[in-house]
Amino acid sequence: MICRKIGRKNPWSMNQLLRCIYSATATPSGAAAKRASSEVGLLSRAQAHIFTNPRTLISLKNHLNRDSLLGIKGGCCSFTSEALADHLPVVSGGMVDVPLAQTGEGIAECELLKWFVQEGDEVEEFQPLCEVQSDKATIEITSRYRGKVSKLLHVPGNIVKVGETLLKMAVDEIELQQNQQIESSETIISELVDIVDSLKEWKTGGVQSTPAVRNFAKQLGVDVEHVHGSGKEGRVLKEDILKYATEKGIFKESTQSFSAPSGDEKFQDVVSSTYDGWEYEDKTLPLRGFQRAMVKSMSLAAKIPHFHYVEEMNCNALVELKTSFQKDHTDPNVKFTFLPLLIKSLSMALTKYPLLNSCFTQELQEVILKGSHNIGIAMATPNGLVVPNIKKVQSLSILEITKEVSRLQQLALENKLSPNDITGGTITLSNIGAIGGKFGSPLINVPEVSIIAMGRIQRIPRFDEHGNVYSASIMTVNIGADHRVLDGATVARFCNEWKLFIEKPELLMLHMT
């Protein structure tokens, strides 16, 4: 859809893509350089037809042979209406099948939450049609066409596979023709992007797959070289990675299909039993959205060798600082809590011990130290546990962190978190003490290597160095760590550093930029 808008406004912007393709390859010399230049020139001369007249696009397969320097294999890049026919929507007598598009990396299915249209409604291009929820985020699906809704094929609560038809629309023939031409152009851009991906494969050799698929395989701990590809010319697809991971028992994904609830019925398969005259019911609750994501992530976490480090922290100074913030800041829209102070002090400690702010790639046996402190906050919502994260905490003030926590909490309650809000985390905080309990024993949020559970702050008696009893606000923290990456000494030193900032928050001023 974005490509569609770009194509309408500036069809010659493809020059930038072609320059990207040319610059992505290693610099050849001699005859090889002339041949590579010729291929780029051929693509460049063809670009005028890509957006202006997609139905008469030229075919390049006769000009780019199988040993093309740009990695374009003969027959793989044919810019003709016939070659693009498979990518267009199913059309019959002016009726268009509108499928569920790919909503994110590695997403194979989504739950339909609600419809924004009804049968018989007139729909404009880019108008929202429905809202779906994957195991990562809630997304609105918009219309590619201007037309009339003929039939809705699913009801809220259904699980819809990516590519499966959501609804049928009656579209004007002229409008349909124009949209098909635009989609042809989008497909061509996708083909050119594949060319860039194939360049990386051509230079590195081995199994054919895109960088996104290779990264997905790394996250699951799968060696892509061992996966049989079902794509063109043996290309490994995401589906191949998922199938291989399931067959090897890396993770198990339920294939059971649940029907949608009707009326006020929320649960399915009710089984009744009677005991001493009392009737009881067993209710089967289908796991959806964030709950299904938790099943997958915790199944992966269970395979990690954890160790836990428990410490008590005196929060007297933190309590006074929070009280001071509340008293001196009069903005009614800002509510100060302990959490932003704990997040900022955690970021300060991570600066000295970056290994806790990393991720582990088992396939390559390497640790990636993350430059940004994207601190995730575990939140309990009506839709299940979700872990949005605050980006680049090391560059934020306490006030900015406070506002960002509030924003994420509100979106989580409304089930409106974006994919960007819940991806890219580097370490997780679980504030279980906000609900209750002294401490918890958390499991790592893969692929991170550490997670921290914080208990409630409670006032208990303590002895000072002279034996005198005083009242202290004590918080117990439990740090869960991946023992493949972190040893006890590193975690203990990190915890001491964090504890120092919490018990003496004035030290934060010395390290803030």
C-alpha cells in the first residue's frame, strides 16, 4: 500500500532502488564490470513502464542469463502480466476476494476481533475493514479497493490464516483494472527487493533464503543449512523454518482450530457432570492473542538453564524522592511511581555491565551486546500478559520515562499496542510487587539473557551499625539470568551497582548526560 502511494506520486523513484541494487554487490572489474553495468542499465531503462503501463511491461528473462552478476536468475524476474497473474486477487465477475495480508514477521494466523463494515456497505480505498490480533499486536486491515461489501466470511473470534479470504467485495471493472495495474507494480518492486536479497545469497553462497528468514531461524536456534526449501529453486521460506522446528521438537504449536463464539457464549465444549445433586461444568478456554504468545515464549524459556540471584534493597531514599516529585510537580496528567526511578537506575547499572543487556544466538554461539537500553515492562491486561518496552532509556529523563510508562499502560489496557511497542526489548522488569508478593522467580523473555522481578516495598525493622532499630522500606528483587551467558559473579556485581543507585539516588545526577 505504501508502494502504491509512492508509485503514483513519483514513478521515477525506482532509480534509488536500482542504485541500491548496484551498490549492494562487490565491485567487479574488467569484463565483469561491463556486464554488471549493462544489467543495471537494462533495469533502469525498463523502469518507465513499471508504473505507467504495467500490463505491457517488458520481460527481462531473455536478457538476464543464469550467471547474471546481479544474482538475477533467468526466469525469476519476468516483468509481464502473465508472470504477475498469480499475485493478483481472485476475481470473478467483478467480485474480489480480500485476503488477510501478512501482518508481521513470522505471523501465520490472526484472530479476528471485530468488523468495521457490514454486508452491503460502500467502502473507500484505504478504509479500515476489520481489526485482527496476532500473538504480537493488534492491527487494522484496510481495503485496497473502492467498492461494496458483498459477503463477510468470518465472525469475530475466528482464527484466520494469512492469505485466507476475509470477505468478498463487488468492485467496478475500471477500478479493479486500475488496482490490478498498481498491484502489478507493487509485485515488481517486491521482485526487485528479492534481487537485493539474492545478492547477499550470491556473495555468501549456501542455502537460498532472505536475511529476514535467516534471522528468524537464528531466533529459533535452527541451522538454515539443514532446512529443505520449498520456495523457488529451493529457497527456504519462513514456513519451512516453522515446519522444521516443529518436526525437531524445538517448539510445538497447536493446530487445533476453534470455532467462534456465538451470542453470549464465550466458551466451547461444555462438559457437564453431577455430584451429590450439584451440577458442575468443565469449560474449555481457547488461548488467543497474547496468551498464545506466552505459551510459545515460555516453552522456549523452559529450555534455558536459569539461575536466580536474590537481594534486598533499602528504598527509604527512593520513597522520599518520589514524594518530592509528587509535591513539586503539579501536572495532573503525570502520576509519579517508583517504577520510572527503578527503570532509570537500572539503565545506569547496565551501562557498566552491558552483558546483561544482550541477546544470545545459540546457532552461532555468539552474544550481541545491545547498544540501546530497551527496557521491557511486564503488564497484566484483560487480554493476557504483554511486555512492551521503553526504547533508549539511557537517553531519557525520569519525567520522559514516566510519561512513556503511562502511555504504554494505557495502550495495553485498550489492546492498542503497536508491533514497535512490543518488539526489540533487551531486558525485562516484572513489577509483581504492584499486585502483591515479596518476590517472584521469573523466566527469561527469549532472546534476552536476563529478567528482574521486583516484590512490593514494605516497611520492616532493621538494625543500624550501632545496633539501633530503625524503620526501613525494603524491596526484594530476584534476577533471573541465562547461565550460558552470565555467571553469578557478574550478576552479583551488577546488582550491587543497581542497588547503589537505588539506595543513593542522588548518584544518578553524577552519571546523567
